[in-house]
Amino acid sequence: MGEVQVRPVKATLGVWLFLAPCLVAFLAVPVAAAPASEACGSDLQEADWNKTVDRAALVPWNVYIEPYDDVYYEDVYYEDEPYRSSEDTQRNSTLHPEEDWMVSWRYPQPLAPMRTSMQATMAVGNDSAGAYRFNLSAEHRMTFCVTFYGALDENGNRAPVEADVYLMTTKQYQRYEQAYSNAHSSYGWWDDIDDLLADRAPELRRYDPMGWTTYRDVHAYEAVNEVSFSLSLDKAEVSRSLFSGEEWEDFYLVIDAWDNGHGGDATTPNSALYADVAAVATPRSFVMPPASVALVLIVLLGGMVAVPAVIQHRYSNAGLSEVES
């Protein structure tokens, strides 16, 4: 008789042991995470240009916008307003402080992995975009801090300004670069497409030939005057396709100062802006393998199925034991 009474007790104990981790996680007080900006204040060095960091810029006075017959479009589509070609967009050195070599096309050279912290100041012209290219690895946790400020006002103070910050891979930046060229073309068809994509969810933009997304669909910080965020990779970023095979992906930290069509992005500042950028590399002592997440989910799902089945089996067999009279 005593053995029969012990089995329900074991079953109840097993249920509580299964639910205990869930209750502890629910009742535990969350630990406040330190802001990423705290990691951007020390041990910063000048960037090692063209070795671990590269620079690029997108400007309205240097875009390719002549793919069609100019005479045809001038006669048919621009009867009410003068036709604009690429030669009509002139450079204003005050509004566009970018250096010439930053806007000319260059074949991207391989970069060494980013293992040291750096700081730099980027000048971004009006209606333009600037980008830093990095080679990030899973061995280091990267923290980025960006602060914007405008030109000097009459009192010698920096005027406040807002802009957008995006983190992209190489493939994503290429689509962003194409979108910038389309938006600054002289044919005017981009405005209609731009309105359609303005309020689309990030996961839907990737399936549109004219849409562009950021890394993991979350690293988009729009209409801010300063921002800090961190990134930890679990493996090297490599893209795979049927025709080109595996391709290495660099990362682009984009400073956006044009109206890119997103519903919540900052407007064009109508002046040049400056961005203080800090990138802090923190070594990681342990990096979990990419398959660990799948293994944990398999174990949890298997436990959720197995534990109730075992408890039910033991409970149903509890009443089948013979009782001595």
C-alpha cells in the first residue's frame, strides 16, 4: 500500500521539477544591461584606412542617370519642364564636403578583420550618404556609437541635426546604392515606386526589386542625433547563390542624409552634417556554435513531449500493482 502512495508523489514531484525553471525565469528580476554607449569612451585609435576600414560616399552630383535616349524622354515626358541631365547637377563645396576619391567608383579591396577600436569623423553632404566598410568577425563583439552635429551657427555653436544610421552587408548596400541612383535620376519614375515602398514592412522589401533592407531587419536607426548599438556574429557572414556560389560579405555603416523613402527617416538637412563615429571591438571568450540554437530548441520541444508522456505512463500504471491483503 505504501508503494502505491509513493508513485503519485513521484509524479507530482516530476511535474514541479519540470515547471520550476519556468517559474524561476518568470519571477526573476531582470538584470539591467549596460548601454552600448558606455563602451565608446576609451581606448579609441585613429582608423587604419584601407586596411581595416574603408570609406565611400553617394552624392547627387555623381550618379549614373543616362541609360536611355535623352531626346526621346525630352520630347515625350518633359514637355512642361526643362529636361534635366546629369550635367545640370553641379557640386557645391559648402553643401558637399566629400573628397573626390570617396565618390568615384573603386573596386573594393579586401580588408583585414576589425580587431581594434577606432574613431573617425565623417563629413556628409546635403542629400548624400556616407559609409564606412568593415570586415567583422565572430571573434569580437562590435559596438558602434554615432553622434551628429551640423555646421557652426552665428554664435559659433554646432547646430543640432538629425540623420539616419543603417548597418548593411555588401549585398544590401549594393541595393541601397542602386536605390540612391534611381532616386536621383532625371526620369522621375522613382517617386511613384518610393511611395509604394514607404510603409512596407522590412521583411517584404527584400522581395521587391526596388526595396532595400538592413542587417537582420533591425539595424535601422532613423531620425536620430545620436545612437549606439552592438553586434555579435556567430559565424562569418557569407552569401550563397545558385550562380555565383559563396561570396564574402563586408559590413557597411551608412550615414544617411537624404530622403530615402522610408516613412520614419530624417528629412534632407539642407546643409552638410558631420558624424563622430566610434567602433569598439571587444574580444569574446566563448562563441557558441551556430547549431546550438537548433539543438536547444530540439531538446526543449522533445522534453515538452516526453515529460508529460512519461508522467502519464507512470500514473496510469500506478493502479495496476497488486495489493497484498
